[in-house]
Amino acid sequence: MKRIIIILVMAIQSVNSFGQNKMLNVEYEIFYNTDIPNTQYANLFVNGSKEESIYIKKSDSKVNKQVKREEDNSISITYKSKRSSATYFNFKKDTLISSESVFGEEYLITEKTPKMHWELIDETKVKDAITLSKAICEFRGRKYIAWYALEFPLKYGPWKLHGLPGLIFEVYDETKRYYWYLKKLNYETLDESVFVMDTQKAKIIDIKEYAKIKYNTESTDEKLLTKMPRGTTIVS
């Protein structure tokens, strides 16, 4: 595995005292051991209150950003909103919103914050001088093994995985079909727009509606036919 890069003097206390304009930016590398194995990248942003986060995954490249020097000589960073998918948590409002594309149609899926029942395992390992503890959880049909750092007491991780007493540095399902690995983390002055989900082109639905759209065979066939030449039929 590549060496974890941590930008900042290793001041662990910084995690407990975000500056008013500082947010945590965690970069994950994702390995997909699927029919066509590939590697993707994502960024997890956590605001200063630690009650709001957004996880942005780009299918083609890392998240683009623009750096701007303000009049008071401070640096602000704006992340562009061209996202292949995003997952937004607001723990105060008990809300999870995720963006997904199904057959070219964009959706924002709303649900309550899912409860994750982690089993904390008495096992540790050390990566780049950081002690990681093990935990296991079953979530939506898969068993996940996570390694988290108590030195970073944040309940966040990649995708929808959350709820541990420390930031998730590494997590994978038991078959290692999906594998997330923390590459880098740092603190930045970020534009608040990073937490804004784009609702202009997306239909807002709840998680039950999304399941019907994605897994309903008749609905899937109808959407496939709209993408095929006229006269095409689907044989089951």
C-alpha cells in the first residue's frame, strides 16, 4: 500500500479544534475488484462542527479545485460540483442524501441516517506510526471490515460508512470487491458550497422509491428500451 500522507504538523489536537473556517479534507483511493477492475478517487469533507459531511467520488479523476487568495490575504478553496456521485450527511437533522445516476437519469435519494452496528474487535495494526483498530459491520447485504484511528476521533468514513469512534483509514467488504484506503488528509479553508447538493437536474426521491426504480425488473426493462433502437424487444 502507498504511504499515507498527512499534511499538517502531526497535531492530533487539531482534530478536536477545527478553526472556524477550516474543514477536514480526506482523500480516499478506491479499488474495485469487479468484472473490470479499476481504481477511483474520492474526497470526504467534514465541516468544523463535525455534524455535517459530504463524500464526493469522481469516476474519471480526482476532484477539481480552484485556489483563490482573498483580500485579507487568506486562501480559500472551491471544489467544483461536477460529481459522479455524492453522499451528504447532516447528523443534526438525522439526514442522509446521496446522488445516483440510473440509466442516465439523476436522482437525489433521501433517508434517515442509517444505524450501523459495529462490532469492535480487540485487534490493532500500525500504519505509518498511526495505530488502527479493527471493527466489523454488516450493512445492506455486505460484511465490512474497517480499520479506524482513535487518534482522529471522528465518526466518518468513505461512502455511507460511519459511526466508529475514530476516522476510518481503511475498509473493505469481506470479499475485497470494494476496498477504500486513506491516502491523504489535511485541513483547508473551504468554500461552504462544497456541501450544497445540486438539485437542478435531479429528481428527489426517498430510499424506498429508489429501490423500486433500481431493482424493479419491469422498470429496468422500460428504461433499457428507451436507450435502444426502435423495435427492440427484451427476452427474459
